[in-house]
Amino acid sequence: MATEAERLLPAARQAGSTYRIAVVCLGNICRSPIAEVVLTRKIARAGLAGEVSVASAGTGDWHVGQPMDRRAAVVLTARGYDPSLHRAAQFGPDRVADCDLVLAMDQQNLSDITDLSHGVDEQRARVRLFRDFDPLADDTDRDVPDPYYGADDGFDSVVAMVERTADALVRALGSMTTATGEART
């Protein structure tokens, strides 16, 4: 019997191709790059690196080309992740159609991404909130809080939330890959 997380995963757009995930926040310097770095490592450790790819972007353009926020990088580094390769990118209308799953970090990002899909139901069906996969989230609290304007401990909280959610998402991705009969690498 499929878990809730497994039921939330849209099928791949093309059978046999890499399952493409985009994680999206506002500026692509805090939440979404944290999620990209964490998910990428957890996917690799689960043996799914050849089958699932993760990218991140922001709905705004003011940080394009910049590294992630120093505070986010410090927290990730302290937990053994490598944040050094990240450079902020903008999530444009063409990106929705190119992804199998788009994960918005909060309700406003979800609304912005949904607007980019230009009413194409097939594209909107691929957009979810990141915390839809969080086993501790409830219906009243599905946003990943933006730590940018808060204290440094907000970044620790976000990384812990992302790690927990990424674990559940990777389990669902592994089950989906096994269920579709794709070869696992």
C-alpha cells in the first residue's frame, strides 16, 4: 500500500528519463539551496543519483549568480554538507514544464509557481509544497519559514526541517523507482 508521500509524487514526464525536481523559494539563497544540497546528498546515499536530479531557484531575480546566504552555508557545512557550488538562479515559466516535481517552500512561492504554469493543469499537478512530504507537518503549518530576517538559529531549524522532509521524500522516490521497474544504480 502506497504511503501518503508516494501518492503525492507525480509520475515522470518521460519513462526512463531522470526524474527532475526543482525546489523553489523567493531569492534562492536560503531555503531552496539548503533543500537542494540536502536532497542531493540523500538521493546519492540512497543510490538514486542516476535516476533523480535536484535543482533550486528563486521566484525573484535580485540574487541571481550569488552564493547562498553565509548563515545557511555555515549551518550546512557544520552538518557535513558542501554548499560551495550553489549560485542563485531564477525560476521562470519554462522551468515548470521541464520538471517532474516542483517543490515550493511556502504558500506564496506555490502561488507564484502556479501562476507561471499559465493554467496548464498537467503542469500545476506537478507543483507541491516541500513540506507536503514532512511527516510532522499538519494542515495548518506547511510552510518552510524564511530564516533570512531572523536570528541564526532559524537556519538550524530550517535545516532540521529540510533533513526530516528530505528523508521522507527520498523514501518515496525510492519506492516509486522500484515500483516502476526502472533499474536502480
